[in-house]
Amino acid sequence: MKKRLKELDDTFAAAAFAEAGEFETAKQILKGRKKVLLTLTGRESDLKSFRYALNICKRIDAELEILHVSRSIGTLKLLKQFQDEPGAEKTGFRIIEGIGCLKEAIIGHTEKSPDIQFVVVESSEALNMDCTKNERVLSKAWKNLKCPLVLVSEASGA
């Protein structure tokens, strides 16, 4: 109920700003609802996934959230490279650090953030990275994921 009231309040606020000619402010108020979650695996192909997610964010006017569970130097270098990527400053992104299993981290984050439109993952093999829980438990939770999952394979173009 509180969520619906907040959405209604945001809609009315955006309408008021639009009536006053403040179209960018109105757009920003409404934009906060859409998010795309990109997951990093620490592989070189993460850059292709980042570009794909960034392009989608531009098209649907969404924010980008980047979830990573790997603390490798490669991942940290990629995050720095993402900041220098053309167009990244316009879309902006938020980095979320997860712990352990990538699948569990995705499930946990999407449950907390219902405004995620979909999740972008580099490959299906990456989803089981560092997972130790029983596969049945994870599969059941995975089936209840509240948004689509987009796999970006190395062979496809972004």
C-alpha cells in the first residue's frame, strides 16, 4: 500500500513540474522507477555486457545498477574502465557489492529493489559462481525471480 501511495505521489509531483515547464525535473522524478541490473563475473566479456546494459538504459531511460561478487583486480579495473566509457556519464550507474553466490546475490537484490526491469548476465555458467547452497533451494528461488533475465553471450553483438 505504501509503495502505491509513493508512486501516486511521485506521479502527481511529476505532473506539477511538467505543468510548470520543468520537463527535465518531471522526467527525473519518473525515471527513478526504472532500473537495469548488470552482474559482473570478472571476465573480459563483462565489458560487452556493460555496453549492452548501458545501451538498453539509454533506450528505456533507466538507471543502471552493477552487482559484483568478485573482488578480483580484473573486476576493479573493469569498473574503472566503465567510468571512462562513452555515454556512461549521462546514464550514470551505481555499484553494488555482493558476497558469495552470484545467483543468491541477484535474488536478494531484486527482492529488495522491485523497480528492476531486468537482469543482464554475461553467461548462464556465471550464475553458479561461488554457489554452495543446495541447487534445489536456489532453483526454487530462481523460478520466483520477479524480472526477466538477459544472457549476453560472447558470440552475440551488443
